[in-house]
Amino acid sequence: MDRYGVIGHPIRHSRSPDIHRHFALLTGQNLSYERIEGTPDGFETEVVRFFAAGGLGLNVTLPFKERAFALAVQRSHRAQVARAANTLGMTPEGVLWADNTDGEGLVRDMTLNLGVNLKGSRVLILGAGGAARGIVQPLLKAGIVQLDIANRTVVRAQTLVRELESLSNEVSCRAFSWPEIPAHGYEVVINATSTAVAGDLPPLPAVLFDQRTLAYDLGYGKGLTTPFLKLAREAGAGQTEDGLGMLVEQAAESFYLWRGIRPPGAEVLYALRAACH
């Protein structure tokens, strides 16, 4: 049986094994998928050991995505932009490759599962760290016209914007600190900060959200109850969504990279949503 897995620390709450089990059943693939508890001092050794024992692919979650990128010999353009990898595999020649499927998962969830037309949209990302880096390139390719990055430390947002300007001449990119965020004008506002876990929201303009706005949190919680989504609903956002769909679709992209078959993400997402309620 072909062996895959996800490595992180901690890893016991990962939904990835459930997702990939659904994918395997729906596509008729014979494989196993396991949780691997990584250790801060032994991540690289654990990855090498997994592939040496015949493993075919690994998903990588916090806090190891940057180290996975550094360990790989071949890196996709998406991973290079993100400077992080959430998917590892091995070529037939035994060369470790890395990709980042987070942004592709986000765009597919928005456009396919949520029916959002991103073409011509103005997008605001809250946060300029690794989560933001992982989603920017596919967003730029999705036909948006404006991409703004806001961060507590504006210098970090400015650095990311300068890098984005070299990737696309068609999308206007701007950087802001929290107090500088424009009060309105976005069709999509994405929370790429850690507030889904910590709950410490940045100060946002009261009129940032209206009925045209999709508020999307990269984090996910039972019943769409992240602090960011609660605030957005109370402020009048027309649509609020957590990152469970992104989790499923980034997994589907990883599955496709490994197996050459794209599983039905929407069907698996529906099953997971039903299990949460």
C-alpha cells in the first residue's frame, strides 16, 4: 500500500488523514495516510527516514513549512514565492521536491465551492507572515485588480508588496499598517493572522465590511466561530467563511501532485461540514 502522511508539531488534531481517506475512497486509490508527530530537533531526519522507508509524499504543517522548503532540492515557483512548502514528494530519480498548495486551495475554494468571481476584485490581506506569503501568487493569477497587505509592522507588509510587484504588472499592490487600512472598497478581506487561535484581532475600520464583502479566515473552527468572522458578521459582511474549504482544496492539490488524479474537494468538504454540526 502506498504510504503518505502529514508531519507537524502538534499533529494530533490534524484533519488531513480524514480528508485523504475520503479522497482515496472516492478515486479508488489504494493508499495509507498517517499523522507524524515531528520534533523541533529532528524534523529533517524524520523526513529523510520517511522517504527512505518507501514513503511517497508528505504534507507539512506548522511549524515546519519553512524547513521543508529549505530541505528540498527542487522547489516549485509557488513554494519559492512563499519561501515555505506544505507538500513534499520524491522524483523517480530520488530527488526531494517541494510545493506549496495553500494559495491554490484558497482560490479553488473561493471560486468553485463558494462561487466567488475574483476577476476584477479588490482584495485585502490582514497579515504579512508565512500564511499570507503562501496565498499571494495564486491570488495574483486569479484576475484580481487590487491586492493590499496590512500588517502591524508596516515594513513587513512593504517588503512583501515589493516582491509582489515583480510577479505581476497587472495588479496594483499596496502596504498599510493597521491604522492606515482604507475604510471600505474591498470585495474580499482575508485574515492571514493567527487570530483564529489567539483571538487578538487587529484594529479594523468599523465600515470595512458591507453586503458586498466576503470575509474569509484562513483558520477554521467549529461552526465558523473564529473571532475575525464573528466581527465581520456583526459589522455587516455579506458572506463569512472559514478556512476548512481551503484545507480540503489544498489537500486535493497535493493529492493531484502525488497521484495525478484530482479528487472531488466539494464532496469531501460537504462531509466534513456535516460532521462539524
